[in-house]
Amino acid sequence: MSRTAEKNPYVCASCESSNVMIMQKWRYLFLTSMLPVLVVLAVSIFIEPLFLLFIPAVLVTNYIISARKTPMVMCRDCRHIEKGASLSRR
Ligand SMILES: [Zn+2]
């Protein structure tokens, strides 16, 4: 409803602006997994059902990657992208 009033816990690591977009883990996982999963599904439906076994592997791999790279902070001011923001900050 009130998206503009949302408080943002993240700031840009480069220019310290709070005008940033956050890519959360589930969203990153969804975006990176959708295409390979669809391809595997199509292959398994039309060619070989055994390819369905690749879907858990794709999801696990992308989950590991997303755990490292998210939350991804994208700055709208200076276009700086920081991957794994909360993990790399010390
Ligand atoms: Zn910035």
C-alpha cells in the first residue's frame, strides 16, 4: 500500500545513499532458477523424463549462489551493485 514510506535498512556502500533497490534471496533464486527449470521441464516432457532429476540440482546450486550474493543492494544514484550486502559488511 504505502511503498514510499518504507524504511530501508540498507544504504549504498559507495555513496551511502538510501535510494537503493534490494534483491532478496527468494527473488534471486526465482529469477535464476526459472529459465533452467523450464528448459529441463520441456526436455523431460518431450525427450527424456530422467532429466527431471536435474531440477533439484539446479535449485540447490542456485540456492547456494543466491545465499552468497543476496541481499543484493542496487544503488539508484550511482548504480553501484553490492552483492551479499549484509554478509560482506564488517
Ligand atoms: Zn550509490
